[in-house]
Amino acid sequence: MENIKLGNFEELVLLLVGVLYENAYSVNIVDEYEKQTGKKINVSAIHTVLYRLEEKGFLESRMSESTAERGGKRKRLFYLTPYASRALDELASLREQLRYQIPKQALTWKEG
């Protein structure tokens, strides 16, 4: 496995960008995060992670066309790069391999 530097929250944001695909912009990502996790998050936290992931090469972004519904403002849309796809596949595979190595007894809580 390649030495992937990706935190849990960063991985979650990448997954959300993938889920939203062509509609992955900060406000939509916040809404999807809250829908999927049941937890609130600040849009500035999402912005910070999106730009960090773009800097690391996991995301690319482009400006959308302006729309009347947004008063002519454009959105910055984010897209997964091939590097992100590879990283998500490798992390999922590693988690699955490790999960299936845990003995059943280790998952059974015994009091006392």
C-alpha cells in the first residue's frame, strides 16, 4: 500500500464528494454530511478540508456556470482525482482485510 496521508475526516469528505459527484460544492457537502452522519458541521470546516485535499492532489475544482437562482454567483465544484480513487480503494481494502482478521471472541464483550 502506498503511503497515503489521509485523515478520517478527509476520507469522509472525499467519499461525500464522490457521492455528490457533479453537485459537490461546499454547501451541498455540508448538507450531505449532516444527512449521512446526523451531526452538524460548519461550512468553514468543509472549506478547509476541501482546499487541503486539493493541495494534496486528491481533488480538483472548477467554477460552475453562473445561475439566476444564485444571483449570478458561480459555485466551486469539486471532483475526485484518480489518486483519490486509488486511495479510497486501498483504504477500503485495508479496512476490510483487518476487519476480517479480528477473531469473533474479540468482538464479544464479556463483563467482569
